[in-house]
Amino acid sequence: MSGSGPGVADFGARLSFDRGEPGRRAVDVPSWAGEEAPLPDDRLLRESVRLPELSQGGLVRYYTALSARNYGIDSGTYPLGSCTMKYNPKVNDTVASLFGFARAHPQAPAEDVQGTLRIQLELGNGLGELTGLPNVSLAPAAGAHGELAGVFMVARALEDRGELETRRRILVPDSAHGTNPATAAMAGFKVTQIPTGADGSLDRATIQRELDETVAAVMVTAPNTLGLWERGIEEVAGLIHDAGGYLYGDGANFNAIMGRVRFGDLGFDVVHLNLHKSFSTPHGGGGPGAGPVLCSEELAPYLPTPVVEEDDDGLVRLVAPERSIGRLQQFQGNAAVLVRAYAYMRALGLDGLRAASGQAVLNANYVRALLHGHYDLPYDRPVLHEVVFSGSRQRRELGVRTYDIAKRLIDHGFHPPTVYFPLIVEEALMIEPTESEPPEAIEALVEALISVAKEAESDPDTLHHAPWTAPIGRLDEATAARRPVLRWQEDSE
Amino acid sequence: MSSRSSGSPHPYIPATGADRARMLERIGAPDVGALFADLPAAMRDPAIHLPPALPEPELIALMEELAGANADPWRPDFLGAGAYRRSIPVITAFLIGRSEFATSYTPYQPEISQGTLQAAFEYQSVVCELTGMDVSNAGLYDVASATAEACLLAARVTKRRIVALLEPIHPGTVEVVRAYARGAGLRVDTVPSPEAIGEEHACLVAQQPDFLGTIVDLEPLAAAAHGVGALFVAVADPFALGLLRAPGDAGADIVTGEGRDLAGPPNYGGPSLGLFAARTKYLRQMPGRIVGRTRELADGNGRGEERTGYVLTLQAREQFIRRERATSNVSTAQALIAVAFTITVQALGPNGMRESAVLCYQRAHDAASRIAALPGYETPERGPWFQEFLVRGPIPAAELAARLAARGIGAGLDVSARPEPEARDALLFAVTEATPEAHVDALIGALAEIGGEA
């Protein structure tokens, strides 16, 4: 991971804007040879726009150098907990870029996009089978977008029941992703935090105490962010329903249970999935993803627009559900991501998806077994897709933080695990290997973590200044926030 | 068609049977199934019906067949109405295909994510330059959700509960703003003119060019909004901003836009990209990721260097810190599409952006004037326009579209149900810099033929 060419010493100081020369260009634009229509009045036009002027080769070289300063799944093991950084099959990208799909216009009549819609129909059916919740909208663009859809659906259903005025609370475990409480707030609900019990599961007594006629829903991540199954969630579902509330499922960790157990069978009313996690679509440095929302028959009329349906005559079309919460984006969602997810589902089939969840869980437990004793394990139970260790002993006894451990892991050639999440684990180190890492990669990761733990004892200062081999060292994040520089300026070099 | 044989090792899952046996022994579990013991036994391993797994060649063949079930991707097609086929430089797809960009995630570890971070800073810079705004985030889902977020921001800072959308604005945008507003307990007014807003409104939102293609003079709209203490939000097509006045220069407080069309092909609408830029005073109210420039810590690398680098910043606004008090719930958005957008804009550069926009304008105006010259056709105008125009023919709009479809031509969107008098019986055609001349010729020929039949 190193830049090339002259001036790499402080590569980041020079943006494309600083690398151009007036008069250079990266692409031709044909000139208009026909009759010229007069342009609109000058007051509607701009005189110029400040943009870099680079040759084509220069621009390619700049962005290639940037890519070399990045680490992806194809670079190496990426055990970022809760993010399911599994191998992204290349055939998915190839088929998604077929012109028939790629050039399809979002306003095209259904007759003109039967291939795209057939894929969405079959993907939706497959996700319905896998979750046991047969009603689906594929429109949400990411997990948090799917959550927003799900919570809006709950609000709309309560409104139709005449209970939206009274059911103002959503219960969220303290181990939840931050998107859960943020989503509940965007839908106008108050959030009540539910503590995690000593065994890492939801505290049943608190839930029972909190469940009353003011509760709209309980949002549960299953498996949870400790990598643990919520034991007895099917009974909790019954309690929630008895109290008149809905059970929302955050399916971010669906990779652990694909083909093993279904949200619908457990009593969940509405869930979202993250197809960029469980269904292998590239994460893109933070999107695009896809966050389909799936639900029970009761909530189906409220699904976001559009949903995909097949007519009696075999025509697949987009429709608006009867009591839809409406659109959450202008068109139909991240269709090209859905094509990739469908290709993944077809490449694996049920056996392959079950093999994936089985291996993902085996790999996480293998990490747990190999690393046991080297770091604290606050919730010491067999896990599903991920395992959360703690660096609290290293912090307390050696003055080495998990932050330092993560940075030192970079020097061993790994992307660090998720750190400082979930919030209920001090100095958390959240490791999700996924099924696509071979055992030797897991062993190498664990060896690196053990070596870092030993180094924390012998030479903590090396950790405090890590990473040593990355394209850049630790950055001053405090100044970045205090005196924000958020764009190129002419004299900023 | 052959399917994969059940039980054979899958190319995406490297562990072998021998590996599994060894790992299970180390863990102390009898088999993989035992690892799922916490799941309720009665519900475990349910019957699930999925189509059979396909080996790669069969998968490609299936997907080719499905792609072929869509309309011919190269036929003449004049749909616009929010999505436009553009001339995208080949290098854009090539560079975002670099798997170091594509297969990374949110840059939580800046030391090995400078590619994503610096590219996002380039993106923010380009968006600020095009829109004339002070600050940009790193991108949201799409134009409509970005506009909804702008409305929520306006309501927060003005402490007012009603947002106003100026017609004609994309109906999808109206619908999304309504859905978000309902959650926040806000009312949405669609207004025919800026005179309709008052001191109860948090913002006035106007689209540039508007939904029917007309170029809007934003300055009086901004003045009208500011006159009643409301924010002015411009929803601008960034491609058109190569030629049109920057909304920031005309007084906008927030600018949103759709970046998809400069990032790649339409992809049936997504991945999309929501632009969101604002005045500095709203920075700490903005939704989504923001990347900032900084330097290495003096003791951050043991080398005593202080090189320039990029980090996610101002994260105290965000859901993973602020939880229910965050400015938005956005987490994963459209990072890779933002990189693609940036590469296209930078490849075009200052001259190319303007030249492309002018070429688009000229091609569209040429096509419109040829249509208007056909007997029985008119192209009603509502003012100066950019790349979309209304076509009223000798037969009802829906029938005209059907007859074009029968000739292998995709017509413009049927807007005949809209309230604007110019849209009566009309289709909304888009012609861009990427529309081949031969397609326009085919359209003219077909329209003439249809006119002759009428």
C-alpha cells in the first residue's frame, strides 16, 4: 500500500485540484454542429466552475494511488464485527453490469423491465422463505433506511388501530446499533433503553415491567451484537403481542442464521436485512447497500412503495400497498445491488446459504476458542457469527487501550475488528470472521492478536504509536472536529 | 441447465470437511449443528424453498437471459423525469471497480482508509464548487431522501412545523418528503408560487430545472423564503450546474441533488446518490458522514512527521454516538457512487462540464424544434428550459406513447394528468448529450408517421 511517482512524501496534501494544469482534459466532449439555440438569460447562468484539469492518465493515476491507500476484503482478512465483511463474488458485479439491467430506466413501463422485476420478485420470494415473513419491499437503500420503513409501518398500523397517541415508546436494548434509537426518534417515538442481562441476553424482567399500553414496539437485534442468540425471544414475542406491541427485528446479523431459524416463526412482526452484509454485495467504502424490509400479513398493507407483484397473466409489476407509508426514495431502491444479491442467492441455494451460516458460526467459535485467555471475554458463552472480547485488562494493567491494539493489528496486515462497540462492553474488540475466511487466516489473525497482547506487556510504547507500516500514522481527530476543513480551498495546500 | 451437486464444497466457502473436523475438535463441539443449540429446537432448520444453486456459467446464462427480458438497452428512449442517460467516461467504472475501493467499508480506521476518505473529501469539494455552498456531507441515499433530510433540518433550526414544496417538483420527491415529515410530525404544503408561503413555513423547496424541465430563477425564490424567515432549499441537477448559476450564488441555504446520472448508467434508479450541501452555519445540523482534513499527530507515528490525512469528523451529530438525539439515522449510504460521481465531474473538468451541458441543451432544443415543426405537434414552453420538453401531439398522450412503443421507441413520461396547463395532453421528453442523433431521427420519423395516421 504505497503511492507511486513524485511527491508522495505528503500525498494527502495534494488533491486533484492541486495536480491539474489549465488546458489539460481527461475526456473529449463533441461540439454541436447543428443550429445553435440561444442560451438562456445570463442571470440564469454561471461564468465558470472551479474544477481540476487533469489528463486522462493523470486522473487514473491519482485515483489508482488513492485506491492503493485503502484496504478492502480483497486485500486481506477484514474481521469488522457486525459488518459481515465476507468475500464479494465477482460474478455478481459482472452480471449486474449487463446492459439490459444497467441501462434500464426507472420510469420504464413494467413491460420493458420484466427481467429486472422478475429478479426482484424472486429475490423477495427467497428472502420471504428465509425469514418466514413473506411480504417484502426491496426499496430501502440501506439497513437504517429499512429500519425507518419498519418503524414507520408500526406507527401507521398503530394509527389505524387508534393507538398512536398512546403508544409513544419503543424499547431498545442497550446493546443495539445506534441506528435503532435514532430511527425510533425519527418516527417520533421515545426510546426506553433495556439493559442486557448477565448472560448477554435481554433482561426479561425489565421487558415485562416496561411492557404496557404505552409501548409501540420492541426493537431486537437477533442474533445480538454480542454474537449471542436471544434465548427465549419467541416467548418475549408472545409477551409483546399480549401487550399490544410489535416486535421489530434488526437483521444486520442475519448471516449467522440463514436457513437455520426464521424471524416469522419466532414471532417477529417486521425485520430488515442488510444485503451488503449477508448477501455479499460490495460495501463500497460505506454503500451502496440494500435494506429490504419484510413483515407479517398484518403489517403488509403498510409496506413502503413500491412492492413487486406478479399478475395472473405472468406480468411482474410495481404496486403501492393499500395503506403504504409511501416512498422513502424517488424510485425503486438500489436495483443493481439487488441483482448482485439475487446472483448470490442463486449461486448458493439453500444448501450453500446453510453452509455459509454454519461456517460463519464455526469460524467465530474457532476465534473464541483460540483467543480464550489472551483477552477478557465478558460474556463467556458459545457464540454465533461474532465474538466480543474486551481489552479492559490490558487497559487497566498495562495502560494499553483497545484503540492501540487495533492500530497495531494493522501492522500485522489485518483490518482491525470493530472496537468500542457494543457500548456495554468496556474496551470492546468485536470480531466477525465470516464464512469466507479459511482456518489458516483465522489462525493468523489470532496469532497476531496474541502477539499484540504479549507486546502490550513487553513494549506498550510500540502499540501507543502504531500503526508503523500504514500509508499514514495516527491523525489528529480532535483538531479535525474543532477547526473543520471540509473542502479544497485554493490556498489550502 | 445443470445445478450444483449438493454437499460439494462451495467456491465462496474455503473450509474443507477436514478443516471443519479439526476446528470442531478444538472448540469441543460434535458438529456444526450443535453450535446452534441456543436456537429453539422446535423451530430449527425449517423447510425452506429456494431455487437450486447454479454453477457460475449457468448463473451467467440465467442472468443474460433475464437481462434480455428487459427492453433493448440501445433502442431510442426519451424517458427522463428524474433520471437521465449521460455520457460517462469509461475511466469512472474502471476506477470504482478497483476492489480496494469497492470491497472496503466505512472508514473507521483512517490509517488504512485514506483512499475512501480522500476521495470523499474530493467529492465534498466538487459538490461545494458546483452548488456554490460552503459545506457538503459525503452523500445520502438519493435526491428525494436528501431533500426530506433538508426539510427536517429546516424544521429543527426554524422551530417551525410546516414545509413548502414549490410545484412543479418531482412527485417522488413530494412523496418521500411526506413520508419523512409524517414521522417528524410536520405538515407538507405543495405551493404553486412563492407568494403562498408565510411565517409558519420552515422552508421553501424548489427544483432546478423544475419537474417539467424549466430553468428556474432561484434568486426571487430565495428572497421570498428569507422574507418570511424560512430557509431556501434548492433541489438541483448537478449536471445542469455545469452551465446554470450555482444555487448558493442565488441565495440557497441548502442544496440537494441527484448524483446517480453522473456516476453511471440509470440501473433502474439505483444505486442513486443524494447530494446535500449547506451553509456553514448549518454544519452541525447536517445528516450523514462528513470527512475532514487534518494532520498526523506529532507523536502519532514515531517518525515525527505531520503529513496530511483525512478522517470522519463532526461525528457527535451521528447515530452511533448520539443515538436517539442524532441529526439523522443514516449510516451506510452511497460512498462508492460518490466516488464515481467525483471522477466523472473531475474527468469532465471545468470546460467539459460546461461543454457537456451546452451540448445537452443544444441537442434537446434541436430535437424539440424539429418536433414542433411537424404538423399536428407542439412543444408548449413554460420558460427557458434545459433538457426536457413537453410534446403535445395530434392524439391523446397515452396513445401517442403506445404507438411509439409499438415502433420500438420509448416515449417521454406521460404528464397529462398534471395541473399545469402546458402539460395538458403532453408527454415529457428528455434529450441529452448522450442521445444519439439517429435516435432523434427515428423519433421524428415515427412522430411524422403517427401524425399522418391521425
